Amino acid sequence: MAGLEIQRKVKYQEELDLEFPRQVAAMPGAADLNRCIQCGTCSATCPVSVYMDPTPRRLVAMTRAGFKEEVLQSSTIWLCASCYSCTVECPKGIKITDIMYALKRRAIEEGVYPRWLPIPVLAREFFRKVRQTGRSNEGQIATAMILKTNPLKLLRQIPLGLKLLWKGRMSLLTERMSGDREQLQDLLDYVDRQNHQAAPGTEA
Ligand code: SF4
Ligand code: SF4
């Protein structure tokens, strides 16, 4: 798929980030990263690996080798459909889907995701909305995503948006959770702290 290939470049060891695999392995669900035997079952079973560059097998190898920049900027982690097929089939029991989530979180924290891909922007807007209100709001999240990635597309989406609003399938009004929002924020802050302990030096 045009535009999704990563830049391939030979790197010397001193250019690699050798702390990166340790930090990723310390994130929730990624502890077994180093057990990979590079069998390729994950790539073979992945329904979207044909569109990925690198494939899941290669992404695991690059993470372990410290190719931080290439891994975090790759489209692979955003194309992952979280179907868990690779996780079910991996002979070493590696939770590859969870590793994808760990890498997505790290890419968002470091702000190095591909800017032209709407998926990371959608994820970021979703987290922001849930943190602010305790609720997801599809209308506001989708509008923010389109404005930040392809504003002209908003014009084309107006008829569909009006139809959804008219049918009550979407709302632009802000809903807030009725309970103690501070408890939710404490919980999210705790998760953030856990992730930052695994990957020191990153911002929320
Ligand atoms: S299936 Fe598991 S062991 Fe095989 S390459 Fe993928 S992550 Fe590594
Ligand atoms: S969870 Fe993601 S990487 Fe694994 S098989 Fe499904 S789409 Fe592919």
C-alpha cells in the first residue's frame, strides 16, 4: 500500500535505543517480548499483515533490537485490528496484541505517530474525552478527528452527520458521568504513572 512503507536504513548499534525493549517489556501485557523465536506465525495469521510494513514478526524483532524510531513511527501498530489471532496462535504465548497497545501508547506519549493517519488522532481524542467527562461522545470525537486530519472532509461528512443527528444516533451535546469523576481521573492517573515508570522520560 503506497505511503505505508517504512524507511529501511542500516543502523550502527550506537544509533539504536537499547533501553527501548526493556521499557516496552515492562509495559502491561508485553513482558514476554523476549521469548519470541521469530517463527512468523503471527504474520501468517494476521488478516491485515499484507498492508503492514513491518509485519508483526518483524515489528517484534525491531522492538527487541532497539529500532525505537522506526517502530513507533510505523503504521503497523495503527493498522492492527486487535483481532487477537496472533496472540492465540503464537507458540510462545506472547501477547502480541497487548504489545501493539503498549507501542501505541508510547507513540502517542512521544507524539511520534504518523500525522496523516486518523487512527492515532482518534485514539488520542477518545482518551481526552473520557478523561474530561467520563463518557465517550462519538459526534465530538469524530468531528475533532476529521478537523485535525482532513478538515475538507468535514464538508463531505455534513449530510451523513445531519442524518445521524436527526435519527438520534449521534449527539453533539456533552454528557458527563454522574458518579465521582475524580475517582476515574485518579484511576487513569495511576495507569499513566505505571506506564511512565515502565518508560521513564515520556509525557502524558
Ligand atoms: S508467533 Fe510469537 S514466537 Fe512466532 S514470530 Fe510471532 S511473536 Fe515471535
Ligand atoms: S491482533 Fe493485530 S497484529 Fe495480531 S493478528 Fe490481529 S490485526 Fe494482526
